[in-house]
Amino acid sequence: MPTGPKGERHPADVIGNAVKVMCILAGEEPEDYGDASAKNQAAADLGRKGGKKRAERMVPERSGEIAQKAAATTGHAAM
């Protein structure tokens, strides 16, 4: 079986995948989604910093454009 990026094992074909799903549903095999705490904390911290830096550097006109585009996609009226 090939392994995924975090070392989990995946069936190589469609039939193998179907068998794995049936084993999980029957309770013969544990359902493993990976560990949520295994995320890279350093990457998460950098992501938060990046958003703040982008907001600090953004000119008000560009911020307004982004807000109008978001309002148009969600169906809310722009002020």
C-alpha cells in the first residue's frame, strides 16, 4: 500500500479503497483521520502574522474594493 504525506496507508486501487471503507463501516478497522494537533504550529503562527502585516500595509481604497467584492459575492448590499 502506498503511504500518504503523513505516513498513513492508502489502498492503491479503487477495489482496495472500497474494501477499506467497508472494513471501517463494519467496525473491523479504526477510522483514522490523523491527529489535528499534528499541524505545524510555526506555520500557523506565520499565517496569523501575515494577515496582520497585509492589513497594515493595505491602503483604504484597496480595502474598500475587497469589502465590496466580498459583499457582492455573499449577496449583501454594499454601504
